[in-house]
Amino acid sequence: MKLRTLIRVAQAIRTPEPEGDHSTQGSPAQDPVRGVAGALRSDVRVQQVTSGLRDRARDWRSAASARADEHLERLIQESHARRGTAASGQVTALLETRRHEREAQVRAEQARRDLLAQASTPEQRRVLSLVAGHTPGPEAPPRRNCATRPC
């Protein structure tokens, strides 16, 4: 396949045709790219790969966040150790709260993996991933944004 064809297929996958649009290129017979995109969206293997990539990205994000939090804790502890002072109660409480949130998030991710491991067919995995995606878990920690409030 040529690069332009691949780009058209990717665009067609990302932007499905509106339901009310009955243009001349509405049917897959008239627009082969839309036909290929529709076939790819409905292919179980493509859905499995997409789901796997999403899971890996979520795992990498959570691992990076955990490493960043651990590094922050270590820097704060080292800073106080160099000064010879103890961390304030507020800092200690904040670090403890973040540690508990991180552990709860890890437990939720593990529960999700355990749930998805019970699936024996691709259809069961799809249904269980939908259930896991819509089941409320621990509240997500608030995003830290230094531009809108002090860090």
C-alpha cells in the first residue's frame, strides 16, 4: 500500500461517516477506503490489538506516575535530611495521602487485569473490558497543574 492510501484509511477509521450524510461516496462500493475502515473497525483482531495497546499505555502511564511520586518523596526526604529538620506534618500527611491513592490505583488496575484474565473468548474480553471501563473505581487523584494553581 502506498502512504497516501494508509493515511486515507487511518483518517476514515478515525472519522466515521455521519449517519444523515447520503453523499455519492456513502456506500463502501463507491468509497473503498470507507469500506476497508469499516471492516477494520469490526475485525475482532484489530479490536484486541487496540485494547492491548490501550492497556499497555495505561500501565506505562501509571508506572511513570508512580516513579515520579516516589522520586518526589525521596527528594523531599533528602532535602529535609540535608537540613537536619523533620518534614512538617502537613507535608508528611500529603505524601501519605498520595501514597494511599497510588496504592488504591494499583489495586484497581490489578483487579481490572484479573477480571480481563477470566475471559476465554474475544467477545467475553470485549464485554468484560466494557464492564471494567464503566465500573467506578477509586477516585482519580486531582491533576496537578502549576499554571492554574500553586504546586
